[in-house]
Amino acid sequence: MATPSPMTPNSPHWSGASPTCRIEWRPSRWLLAALILLTALAACALPASGLPRPLAWLLVPVVLACGLAAARRHARAAPGVVAIDARRRVLVDGVAVAQPRLQWRGPLAVLSWRDAGGHSRYRSWWPDTLPPARRRELRLAADNLIPARATPQMAP
């Protein structure tokens, strides 16, 4: 009788903890461009707003500094890996996370979770960082991720 090969599901080498989905994350150039554009538009909108002119012009450098700091923080974010394993755990850079939630807004995907300290964290994938094939893979893996809701969806 032949022993099963290492590639068959009945094999002892088949690990239930191996990732069923492994998606790389990196900062999005599209998001970076959007942050810079919104910063410029916000700075231009202040003088045109109903604020007193001296106050509006004092706030322009503040808005520019905050917006460019957010863009710089996004651009310098370290790339990482998000994995969903066969036990329905979500691992971000090899660390299991609590309360994972994946939301879709058209082609955008946003994974939010709580870290060990209880702080909210997130990773977002834009079309320039998540091609359609990987998007489908993430969607399929995430369908098994979140258990059915305990409360009914509609009123009785």
C-alpha cells in the first residue's frame, strides 16, 4: 500500500495552521496623492470660507503641516503581510490580531483590528496595491473569517 504524497490533504505534512490567504501590504501611491491633493484643497478653502480673514490665513500653515505630516506618515509606513490561516485567525506581520473586520468599498478593502494594547489599527488596499486576482483571494478568505451574526439582520 502506497503512502500518501506530501501534497495530498491526508498527508501528515499538510498543516492546518498554514495561511489560506497571504496578502502583502504596502503604502498606496493613490492614497498618498489623494492626501496631498486634499491637503492643498483644504488650505485653499480656508481663505474662501466664512472664517475671519486673519484667522483663516493663520490656519493655512497648520492645515498644510497636518496634511503633509499625514501623507509623510503614510509614505513611510513599513510594508507588511496580512495572512488568514485555516483556523480563521488573522495575522498581521506574523502576530494574531483581535476583532478583525474586513470592509469593502468598491475596489477598496480595509482591514481593521485591535492590537494587544486595545488600540484600533487598520490596513487599506487600494487598486494600485491589490490587483483583482489578489482582491478575489482576500474576499474568499474573508468570507470564512467572520462568523455569522448572533443578532438578526432585520427587525421581527
